Amino acid sequence: MAEMRASDRFSINSQLEHLQSKHVGTGHADMTKHEWAVNQHRDSYACYIGRPSMLHYFAVAEGESYGRVRFECMQRMIQPCGPPPVQKE
């Protein structure tokens, strides 16, 4: 297997930084578990809202209207995992 050179590491790191700046949900080294979970939940809710057939399925399963299910999904995006934990000094 070929040895990794310093230029290869720099290239990989710059590609990773570019990806992280382009896509918020990819995270970074200083991201907490709570931030990661919030990103995952918000991404899921955005996916549900973006697919009307999925919302119709949820509405039928819950016995609610389409608009109510959509509204509830948007409300859950505000704090999907509850308030953030208290930061230690």
C-alpha cells in the first residue's frame, strides 16, 4: 500500500472542510451529540415535509388531516430533541 504524503493529507482535509461548509449536516470536530441529533431530526422532518405522499401516509395512520400533520412536523423542527444541555465552563 502506498504511503500517505503530507500533500495527500492536506488535500483530504481541504476536501472535508469544503464538504462541511457546503452541507451543514455533515458536522465537524467540535459538534456535540445534541447538535448532531438535532441535525438528524430536522433533516428527517424536512424530508417528510418535502414528500407529500409521506405526509399523506402519516395523516392516514394518525387519523389527522394533511395540514395538521404538516404543521406538527414543522413545529417539531423547532426543538426536535428538547432544549440544549447546559454547557460547562
